[in-house]
Amino acid sequence: MPDEQFSKPTPTPRLPVIGKPVLGIESSCDETGVAILRWQPEAPGQGLLAHALYSQVKLHADYGGVVPELASRDHVRKLLPLAREALKQAGLTPADLGGVAYTAGPGLVGALLVGAAAGRALAWALGVPAIGVHHMEGHLLAPLLEDDPPKPPFVALLVSGGHSMLVEVKAIGEYRILGDTLDDAAGEAFDKTAKLMGLPYPGGPALAKLAEQGRPGAFRFSRPMTDRPGLDFSFSGLKTQVLLAWQHSDQSEQTRADVARGFEEAIVDTLLIKCRRALQATGTHSLVIAGGVGANRRLRAELAAAGEKDGFRTYFPRLAFCTDNGAMIALAGAIRLAAGQHQDESVQVHPRWDLQSLPAA
């Protein structure tokens, strides 16, 4: 085969203008998400043109957790069909896109590489810029997809399967981590505790649903690390308390629900105490809640009530955008592309990635 077929010059990306659609790809773990968003600074909530999501829950249910190799293979199968579906929803063709954003980390390296390779290849073929997005920045900015978005400065509570983090947000891209996970994150503690109690996968939502049937005060567990200064989180000890309480109980269905409620109340109270501390420490009056645990009903209700009492405003993304999704990646990527940021043609991912290392947008 002639060598010239391998030596074609790399197209020079044309920087996007505000209003040009951006394709967002999320593939960090066990959900494949694709979305198309037209970034409008004055009304970001009105710019979402399409989003499609495929969850791998059934695929991993037999194993009681995510199997990385299976996750990567399923992203390969689902990503391009979802991209076609999103384009069809938006009434667009690939040629209409002004840029591509994909999750570059943190996450499972194989899963990240699927999205990054597809995103980079598409951007190269179209001659448009591409940007690798920090997964947690996507979550942090998800409330901007709503009609009444928060404006910096604010404090963000990012609570997901792998992270429990409090972040001071001075501006987009200017982040200071106030508190982080020392061991089990809140979402991880939900899933592990549910598994210990024999609940089906995924355990977190199942435990939260069961807790609604529990009796208040039947079980009271500690609120980890709230008896000392600081904003870090640690939920591994709470998980052990719940296990011991369950093992020494009659293990009836009502007791299962009571233990679930006691556990959920402990998680929610701990998060609430830390949020109040973070707001006081920063002197801000706006709180953003994002990540999968942000869909928890008790957490949303308690934080909203605390805000009315203490005088701070709480912002949540809609439930569909609490868990991993392509819309949050499209949004974060569109903001950075509109600021002139983009990356070269190499495919790079970061399974571990410090949020504070990001440049200002």
C-alpha cells in the first residue's frame, strides 16, 4: 500500500463559535451517554438539543458490581448507535457539529479510551476541535443545564459512587477542594451496605427505596468525622456499624427497612453538617449538589429545608442528570471550547485526575 496514504496532513481544527453544536460523550464507567448541546451563555438550560443514554446495569448485575472489561466492550457496541440517535433527535448531521467533548477521566481506563478514541477520530474526520473533559467537572456544572442555573462563587457537593467531595467554585475552572473522600465515598457506602444486607444490584437506589419503609429512630448510627473540625469524609466505619447491627438483629423485613433508614439518615446528616461548615468557611450562600447520590430524595429534601432555615440556596440538576450522562460532558466541553481550549490529535485519558489542576475556562 502506498506510503502517502499514511502521511496525509492533519486537518487544522476550526475553533467553534458560540451557538455551534457540540457533541458530548460519556464513557467513564458503566453508562454510555451521548448528547448534543448548543452553548448559550445567557441561557445554558435552553441549549440542550438531544441526549441518549444506555445503562449497563443488567450486564453487571450477575457480578454484583462493574466488570471493567465487560464495560469497555459494551461502550464499543453502544457508542456509535447512540451518537446516531442523538444526531437524529437533534435533526443534525455530523457536518453540523462545531466540536466534540469526551470524558478523559477519572474513570476506568478501558472505558475512557473507548470514548476518547471515538471522540478524537470524529473530530479529526470533521476538522473540528476536541476537548477531554474532567468527569467531576461535568457533574459540578450539571445544574447549569437548568433554567435557573447557579452563578459562581458557590460550594459544590459532589457525591457519586467513587467521590464525596466539597469544592469551592470561584469561577468555572477555578476550583479548591475543601474536603475529600478518605476511604469509602457516600455512593460506594450505599452500594456496599446494600450488598451486605442482601439487596439486589445496584444497591444504592434499592437501599434508599427500602429506607422509605423504615421507622425513624429504630436504629441510630454515628455521623462519621462530624465530632472534629474538617470537611473530609469517611464512611467505611459506618458501613461496619451497619453490618454488625444487621448481623445481630432478627433480620426481618421490617428490621431490614429500619437499618436502611438509620444508615441513610446517618449519610444525609453527615453530608448536611459538612455542607453547612463549607458554606460558613467560604462565606458563600449558594450550594450545588451533583453526582448520583444527589438523586437521593432524603438528601434533596433535607438540604432544601436547611437552605430555607439558614439562608442559602441549593441547586440540583434534574434527576436524569445526577447520574453519569453525556449532557454534562457536552456542557463542560462546550464552555471550554468556546474559551478557545482544545487538544491535539493524540488520544489521552487520565484514570486519576486532580480537579484542581484544570485551567480556568
